[in-house]
Amino acid sequence: MSVKEHWFYVLCSLKDNNLYKGTCSHVETRFLVHTSGGVKSTKHRRPLILLFTRKFDSKSEALAYERYVKTIEGGIHLKNVLINMGLLTSLGKLSSDG
């Protein structure tokens, strides 16, 4: 059985500044589905930007990371990663530098 890479991604809604976190095997295709309104949870939050991606060697690793960042501790970790990358401000808003 071959190992197939999988992606964790974060979208940001320019409408309400909320973040959406997910996993997929083809991030570009999945982003197009989101931006075209094909995902119920983000359909009414468009326009969206692809804020962050992280590649994993397997689907199970990506899903485990997604579960982690959806916890309080993991959410703080992800927010700090995005702040350190200059993508979010310390208030959790999109950075004008990002």
C-alpha cells in the first residue's frame, strides 16, 4: 500500500474573519470547491482566502492534526503559528502584512 500525501489547510473568511480548518488530498481543488460555494459550512462565509497549508505523509496524520487544532490547546498552538508567520495579529485578525 502506497503512502499518499494529505493536506491540512486553514481558510479565512473575508466576510467575518472566521477561520475554517480542514483536510484533503488535493488542496487546490478543495479550495476551488470552497470558493465556488460547494461546501455548506463556508458557502455563506465567502469570499475566502487560503491562509495556511501543511503537508502530511498520510491522511491519518492530517486528520489527527485537524482534531488537535480543534481543541482549545491545539487552537492556541495554531493561532500562535499563524501569528509567528505574520498571517494573523495577536487579536486573531488577518494581518495586513500577510
